[in-house]
Amino acid sequence: MDDPVLTVSRLRVVLARNGERHRVLDEISFAVAPGEILAVVGESGAGKSTLGAAIQGLLPSDAAPEVSGSIRLTGLEIVGSPPHLLRSARRLLVRAVPQDPMGALNPTMTIRRQLHESADCDEALILESLRRAGLSDERRIAGAHPHRLSGGERQRVLIAMAMMARPKLLIADEPTTALDVTTQAQLLQIVRDLAREEQTAIIYITHDLNVAAAVADRVMVLFGGRMAEIGSLRQVARNPRHPYSANLFAARYDLDTDRSRPLPTHRAAFRHDETSDRGCGYFLRCQIARSDCSSIRPRERRVQAHSGLVACHRSDEMPLAILPVAAPRDAWAGEEVTAGPVALELMDVHKRFLADRERVWERRRLIPALRGVNLSIALGQSVAVVGESGSGKSTLLKIAAGLVAADSGRVSCLDPRPQVIFQDPVSALTPWLPIGEQIGERLRPHVTSAAERRRRVGETLQSVGLDPSLMHALPSELSVGQCQRAIVARAVVVPPKLLLCDEPISAMDVPLAAATLNLLNDLRRRLGLAMLFVTHDLAAARIIADRIIVLNKGEVVEEFEANMLQSPSRGAVTRALIEACPSLDAMIAG
């Protein structure tokens, strides 16, 4: 490896939560060279985002962080450095594209002013950076405030802001989570170009293995704050040597996955001994563990299967064939869902929004968001809405929920209180209330006993893959993926007639996303729910929906049965979305 831009050695991070100390990162060591892209993957809560925050010296002070080990960034030691040196490093050496775009932008300032303050640049460079980030209407974007932009547009603004500074190291924490596949493909190419042309070292944190395959040179797999495996992404994907890596890669789904039955999953409740150095953290979930796995901690070592490192006692004995992902039942209970009365109907719905003025004396323009949209969903049916960012998907969902009024047309909803699972899980939760209280609030009209409410909340948390003990945690103490699961639990603790999902799995790791899709599909079939599922993930749309609607610039350009997604008769817009989907299988085969 060339002289690395970043060297991390035996990094440990301990944070406070609920009055207890938790080891979030444990003995992490790796390096990133100039021009190299390292993907960091693992399930929600594995420590991926904490690693990015530690490198920047931005661990939350209210968590009383204890950090040991070494983080050297172009020779500057981050661990133990005074605040003024850390500020200089963040300004000159490292930039980040965070997972939550709205929380990273100043709501009181236009995008133009924020970009100018970030890099002290002129108007031409601002507009060019926005264009490079895939924003074709760059003048409107520059003059807008963050709340006027879609989630995908805000994320692209942050990527433009990071590129303008030309940092030595870029930390991208789920930067394409909120983006459609065509824009995602553009931005992944921008990331690759940035690494190649500017020799920027990039740490790309993601839960999407297909995205990792499209962008990264190497991959580091984290579990429970420990490094499970690191090496060439192609080699690790072809021949993983850690049981967790093998299960992670085996659990992914794609456009060819069988949709007639539940997705295969291997997920168990997350359990990891955070207070002991003994044993392997994956011991309680490992299919091939032996007695010494619980008492002797495995150290990183090179293996013959690939050129990287693995921390597993049995890595040399572990053919993938002995690690089957848990098989689901043969088919969905009840097979075909009988459609009931119409739960949601939109007829010739139009909606326009006022654009922000670039100058105070200019007249404000009306931007069309929906143009004559027709949609009908019966009880027991599921409809997925896909399209590029800014195509009107979230606006359609908000109109269906009654959060935004249509300019014209008719909206009819059978459920007076449909439940919504929003795209941004952090802002959708009340920050000062424990998760359990927020979920249990919906039970109050139905369950008078506090003990019974706690039991129902615990069961619901467990059904979405969260430990029931987290009912006492505040949203700030959970990862973004855990917050998203809490929102799913809040929506389904009292089953609604209509469930509106705005990118509900975008922040989830692959096994958890599969488990959540299974959960939503099972609820729909058992309880006869109607579901509107807005997503940019075509594979998820095909699995969860009976029908798929494709939006483009506010218009429905195509509607078809979900199992016909890859039919040769699909239109140009749909074909472009399909062709833009990254594929781990294609990378392995290549």
C-alpha cells in the first residue's frame, strides 16, 4: 500500500447509554491509501457510523466518549488532539457526507450561501458543483432553502459541498440511501472519479452490498464493534471466511429473487458481550461455533482464501455450503390475497409548489409535483411507487396521508388515520420521549393496563428485530436503522387499514431489510391491510407489491404487475431504472 492517508490502530470507543458504558468499537485496525475506496459494511448497530465520527473527532460529548488507540490522518494524530487541531483537520483534510441530509444543512440559509461559506467559492463553481452532483436545475437548487428540496436533492447538495473542498479523506455515510437508482449510479461514478482523479481516500459506509460492489476496492465487515473480515471486495464476496460475512452476503435479494415466498433471513436478536475481551462476539449467532469460540477471542490473521484478514477460529474450515441461510416457509400463508373494498383512491390529482425566489424582486415560480395522477388500492393489496428523486413519489404519499392538500382532483381514503412510515426516521421521532412511550401511545385508546401496554410494545419491538430493552432508550441513543425499525413498530402496534411507507427500508442492513419486507408482507396478508410503498429500490418494490407504478416528473408513465418488472415490453423510463441498479453478482462474475 502507498503511504496511507488514514491509519487506524487498535481503536476502542466506549460510549454511555442509559447510565451504562458500552464498548461500541473494539480493537479496530486498518489503513486507507490515496485514491482507494474502502467500503465498511455490517448490520445496523455494528459501529459503522461511530467509526466515521471517531475519525473526524466528532463523537457526541453527551455520551462521555472514551477513546483509545490511534487515528492518524496524513500524520496528524486525531485521538487526544485539542479541539482547534480537530477543527483544522475537518476544514483542510477530511470532509463527510452524513446519512441525515436535513440535519446537516442550515434550515435558515439558502443552498448557495451554505456552499459559499463551506468553500469560499464563486457562483460559477457553486453551479458547476451542483451539476456534477446530478442536479440539473442547479439555479433553482442554489436559491432554495433545504426544506424546499426532496431528500435526494438535499443529499446531492451535501455531496457537492464535500467535493468542492477537495479533501484528502472523504467519509461517506450512506450517501445514496435516499436516492433513486439512476441518480445513485451517477453519484457512485462521481465518487469513483473523485478517488481516481483527485487521489482522495474514501471510506464508504453502507448497508447495501450491491452499492459497495459498484464503488469499492476493498471491504471491511464489522459486527458488534469488531472487525470480522477485511480484504478485496471481489475476493471476500466470492469466498467469505467469517460466518457473519458469509451470512451477510447470502441474505441479499435482487431483481430475480423468488417473490412467491418470504425472503430467507438468518437474523436473531442482537447479543454481544460488550464488557469482556473473551470470546468471539458472533458466538451466540454462529452456526459453526465450538467451545473455544466463547472463551478465546479470535485475532485477525491472513487466510489462504483471499488476500485480506479475518478474525475467526474456524475460517479455514468454513466452506460457504455449511452456512445455509435459514429457510423460510414454502409459501405465503393464504397465497393469493383477496382484495376488499377500495382503501385509497386518487383521481386526476394535481399539485404544484411555489419555488423560492433567487432574488427578492423576482416573481415566485410554480413547480409542478403531480400531474393528473390516478391510483387505486384495495384492502389486502400493495402498490409500489418508483421513480427518480423529485418525480413526486413523496408528495403523492403525503397527499394520501392528508398531510398535503391536492390542488385539484379527488382523494378518498377508507382509514381516517392511516399510518405513515417516513423516509427520515430521526426527525419522525420525538427526541425527548423514550421509544417505548412513543410506540405505546397508540395503544392507550385500546389498552388501559400499563403492564399490558409494555408487554405489547416489547412484543412489537421484537417482531421488527429490536431488543425489547430498547423501549427505555431515547432516539438519540439508537442508530438510524434502529430508529427506522422503531417507526415500523409504532405504525403496526395497532394495525391500520392503510399503511403508507416512504422508503421504510432505506436505512436498513440487508438481513434486516429482508426481515422488514417479510413483516410488512405478512401483516398485509394476515390483517388485510392496504399498503402504498414508495421506494427507489426496484428489488424491494417487486417483492412487496402486487402492482408497480412508475412516476416521472409527476406523471404516471407506466403501471404493471410486479412480477412483470423485467418484461421486454417495459417503457424507456422503467428500463433506465432497471439498468441503473448496481449488482454484486455482476461484479463477482466479472
